[in-house]
Amino acid sequence: MTKFIAYGPLLTFLLAAVAASTFPAMARAETLLPAHHVAAPEQAPANPDAAVDAPKSTFNKLADFTNHASQLAVQAVSMLGIHYKYGGTSPENGMDCSGLVRYVFKEAWGTNLPRTSAEISHVGQRVEPNKLQPGDLVFFNTLRRGFSHVGIYLGDNKFIHSPSAGGQVRIESMDLSYWKHRFNGARRIDNPDEQQTQ
């Protein structure tokens, strides 16, 4: 478990950034920069009224994010750096894309998902791309067949996934042309705790 401790600062940065939609620009980068490489904050807005409203807006976004999927995001980000292993289902032995998703949902919510990304693509409700929320599942066609890859959406068009052989769990931008052209759709899994309270 000690290998996850190094991601503490990144986790703090990520959660705040997702909530406030203030990820650093990643137009050409494939992965999120480490926390110590974060770009300098933007200059204060010229309109002083906008500055007064900003904290409230950020707080509301953070509250929405926390209510919806903070457990999923925290669990998923704690897996950063775990190596890819085909058929893998645990941090100790490595994980493939569906293994990561299944592990995160099981640990965070106690939810059991099917084994493959194609099977997972039938669970939950379909979500339009413009209505994605943190914790939603995003699917891609990476093996010339639909829904062959899955990741967890984090917000601001970023998702976390276990990519392929030789890779590690990482965060990437869905704006990259590779992922844009292979996007298959998204699904939302309901939190069982929220279902019980309704």
C-alpha cells in the first residue's frame, strides 16, 4: 500500500481541479502533469464582481462533485501507477481496463460489475457526452470492436483508465484525437446508497 502514498498531493490537486474545472491545459499532453509541475494560476478577472462570485461557484461545483462520486474518484486516483495486466483484477497483480473499473466500484460502493468492458456497457443508464459527470463510465473502440475499452470519467473531459500492455493506470484527456475518434458512449451506474435513500 505504501506505493499509493506518493500520489497524495496529486490526489488533492485532482479533486480540487475536477470540482473547479481548473485542470491545466493538456491539448498535446497524454497524461496529467505531476502536482509540482502545475501551471501558475490564472490572473484575477478584470471584473471585480466576477471575483466575488467565483468562490461560491467553486464551492457549489465541489459540493456537487462530492455528493455524486467522490468515493469513486478517490478510489480510482489511488490506483494511479498500477501496471496493466491482461485479465488482472487487483492492485497487487496489475489490472486491465475492466479490472480497474470493477475494483473501484467494488471498493467504493460495494457494487459488483460484469467482467468485461463489453458486458459493463449494458449496465446502468446511457449518458449523453454533453451530460457526463464524474464517476460515469466512458467506453472506447480500441480493438476494432465496440466497447472494447472502459475508463472512469473525472470531469473536464479527463478520464482515468488502465491503458494497455506495458502501460500504467493514468489520467488522459478525451479531447485527444485518438480517444475522440474511438469514443463509443457512456453509462452511469447508480450509487446503491443513494438508491436506498430515495
